[in-house]
Amino acid sequence: MDIPLSTIAVVGLGTMGTGIAEVLVLAGREVVGIDVSEAAGHQAADSLAASTARAVARGRITERERADALARFRAFHDLGAAAGAELVIEVVPETYEIKQQVFRELDAVVSPTAILATGTNALSVTRLAAESRHPERVLGLHFFNPAPAMKLVEVVSSVLTAPLAVEAVTALARELGKEPVAVGDRPGFVADGLLFGYLNQAAAMYEAHYASREDIDAAMRLGCGLPMGPLALLDLIGIDTARTVLEAMYTASHDRLHAPAPILGQLSEAGLTGRKAGRGFYTYAAPGGQDVVPDALTPVAGGAAAGTGRPVSSVGVAGSGTMASGIAEVFAKAGFAVVLAARGQEKADLAKGRIAKSLERSVSRGRLTAGARDETLARITPAGSLDAFAEVDLAVEAVAEDLEVKRQLFAALDKVCRPGAVLATTTSSLPVIAVARATSRPQDVVGMHFFNPAPAMKLVEVVRTVLTSDDAHATVRALCAAVRKHPVDCGDRAGFIVNALLFPYLNNAVKMVEEHYASLDDIDAAMKLGGGYPMGPFELLDVVGLDVSLAIEKVLHREFRDPGLAPAPLLEHLVAAGCLGRKTGRGFREYARR
């Protein structure tokens, strides 16, 4: 099966098919575009003309290269046109019936040595191959949208696929400038297998009225550095498409995390399938457009928090670690008088010294003037005892993520802080109400979850318990604006928004490795190249710390009682072995000791 793959047929000339055709013609391949709709063929040709014209305008190709590329594309509306192709890539609608019909017809048309590739991201490649007279030549070739821009291509083998066919398309993917990842045949493969579970959980979170669509999307963009929030991404993918992928994943896994959230079915049945319909989770200016327009669910500016906030001019920060120092720096930069209290004056002085170094780095990089540095440091008073919080308007704890430690600290704050002071916890996973109940004023207690590093990260999750007062909640939201952070509201349940969506995704990545489905490197590459993630899941786990990750996953599992949230045994074993990530020099990978 030593095939040159110089002539390639693309069956289905929608957005994906046209994008694949563009990649191929620019790489010098002859492309036969086939679609049952003659109009689709004309539209594909027009789209290629427009996109290559933009490439010329941006200096990526010459006018001659553009003309040659366009000459290599021919559109037809009959599968018979694929007769001379050495490779056929189908990207027709995501149903077995349509795809199987295409494969049956291609069997009668193409050479017995031609490779047949399906672009499916949800259906079984093995089941499709079984319909072919030559199942050994059938494989999956999953491009990501938009195909010209996205580097990842998943090369999917069934148990029937010939190795030479895999080698041929893998070599082709590299020649196209793509990064091929070899995976086995299961719904979702690597990237979508991890991505769609996360998207499904976000939809369920919204459906439960736990947080607004805007807050869920902002939380994942600002808290995780993702290019899009999950609900906006569902609108882009197509809610009906997402539902189809999840149905296929659930059929294979029976994992409740893959059972499509009911809202996906409701929106699909109503024809509210996302951008292509002009409305999904959001409303768009026109079908197929990307500009979001206000609708009945759009929050009113300034109306996010009921009640009037309390005046705050001084802030107490309890703790001496990285997070406490970062939070103190944030408030001091914004003009607040800050008391930084630690267990002993020496630790408090060291924490202020850490802030001084951080500010000095900002000065050296031109982000802060020397005068602003000195003014910021002058606002910070280190203290060796919580007694220094007697007159602060807001007390923020940033101590160890241990419920008993936090309860003891809040009991102390209750005695020290003046009546009316707001008490905030930065916990990322513990119940805020349990901390609040350690005081005689739970109405004044709120969650204020900063992200690390606090000076750089824009997100703050504002966690309101069933006892938090309106004015305490409004105070914290107003403070977030004052320190130039983006607040998102969420209720008091495990993981809040970000960790509740992030850690099940990380846990599922570990399960993929446990099951020998894909390697660490391939999974990390798939999520960075196919999902736009700034870090792969195993890179992130090693940075966060495997012990921290395991603790959060245990909290989620304990709260929601979902078997799919049970920590992966491999994660537990690594923690038990003391392999905690970068901080110990070994986690999922090994690191050079400093």
C-alpha cells in the first residue's frame, strides 16, 4: 500500500470539508471536492477563492501560488468523480446511515488500494470499516475546525486497519504541516473525548442555575486561560453536534459525565443549535455570525449584586505564603491599607519581603514606577498576630487548605475583628458555610477565591452561602472591581465553577493513560493543538501538584457522589509514592532539580 496520495477526494463540502480542501491544495495536492449539492460545490470554490485572496493580502502566499492552488480544486456532485483518488476523506453529516452509504458507494468506485478516511469525531471507525469490502484500508482522519489553522490531526486506527495505511496518512499529515496523533477507535478519541465531557458539565451547571452563562464562560477563560468559555464553544461547535458526540460517548462509556445534559436536547429540538442558527446559549446578530447581541438573559450593567456594599479602606490578609503575599500586593497596589498577619513577626516580614521582590520585578519590566512601588510597600504593615486586624474593614484568610485550620482562624477573627467587618475565605474547595459557622456572624462571611498568581490572574470567584448577607456580597463584588479583578458569582458547593469543571477533565486524562489509550505526550499535544489549552493536562497536573489535585478530586467525589468523579487510581498511586509534580522533581514527568 505504498501510495503517493497526490490526488485526494473530499466528500462533503461544508465548512470542514472546504477547510480540508484548502489545506490540501495549498500543499500541492489535486483535490476532487464532492457534494450532493451543486450549490455547495460552488460555495466551496468561492470560499477557497476568498480565503486564498486573504492569504495573498497577508503575504502568506504569492498570487501565482494562489492561482495554482485554485486550479488544483475541482468540484463535483457525484461520487463517481472519486474514481482516480488515492485517498478519500469523507466529512458528511455525523450519522452511521449517511457515512455507511458513502463507504458502500465508494467501494464500487475507487481502486482497491485507495485509502478511505472518515472525518468522524464521534462514531465508531470499526463499525464504518466493517461496511467496506476492504476494511483494512479504512481509518479515521480527524481534522479540527478551522482546518487551515488548527495543527492537530487525530489518526484513528480500528482493529482492522492496515499499518501501511496509517503510515501513509500520518506522513501526509506531516507534509501538510499538521501534528498527527495516533489513537485507537473510541468515541471522541483524545481531544473531544476530554473536551466534550467538560462542555457537558458546563451545560449542566448552567441548567442547574448555579451560575450565569457569562460567569461560567468568564471563569474558564480567566481562570484557566482558555480561548473561549465552554458555552460559547458549544454554540460554535453546534449544540446538536455536541449532543450527538456525547450520545456516542455515553453509549460506549456509560459514564454519567457523558450523558448529554437535558438542556442540550431541549435547545437542539427547538432548533437553537448555536451560531449557525443565530441562537443557542447566546443570541447572535445573524445566523452564522459571531457577534453576540443582548437578549433577555443578558445581565444588566451594575445589577449583578443586590444591596449596597459596606465602605472598605483597610484590609487584613492572614497568611504568609505565596497566595497571601499576592493578595496583599493586589490590595496595596489598588490603594488600600493592608495588614499582613502571619504566625510570628519574622514570617510576616518575610512575606512583605516577597512582595517587595515582586514589585521590583514589575519596575524592572516597566510595568510599575519606582514611586508606585514605594507607595505600595508603605501601605503594607506586617504583623505577627491577628490582633492587628482589630480595625480592618475586610479580613481575608489565605492559610492552608485544611477545614479545621480555617475554622480555628475564623473563630479567632470573630473575636478580633470589629462588628460589620466582612470576613472572606480564599478556599478553592472547602465549604464556605462550614467556615462561616465557626463565627457568631455567618452573614458577614463570603468566599473570595483568588487564582494563583493573584497579581496576574484576573478572576475572583465570589462564593455566597445561604447565610451571606446582600451587603457583604455586594461589598466583595465592589472590591473586586476596585482591585481590577473580574468577579463571578457562584454558590457554595465543591469546586465552585473553575475547579468543578477543570479537575474532572484532568482526572479523565489520567484515566486515558491508565487505560493505555494514549501517551502523556499525545494527550498534552492534543489538548494544546486541538483544544487551544495553554497547557496539556499532565503539564498542568504537575504544576498544580498531584496531591492538591487529588484532594480537590476527592472533595468533588464526596460532594456529588458521582462514580465518574472518583479519583483515578494512577493519581492516587503517584501521590502515595511521593511523586507530587514539579515541587518534588517527579510527577507524571521527571524534572531537573534546581
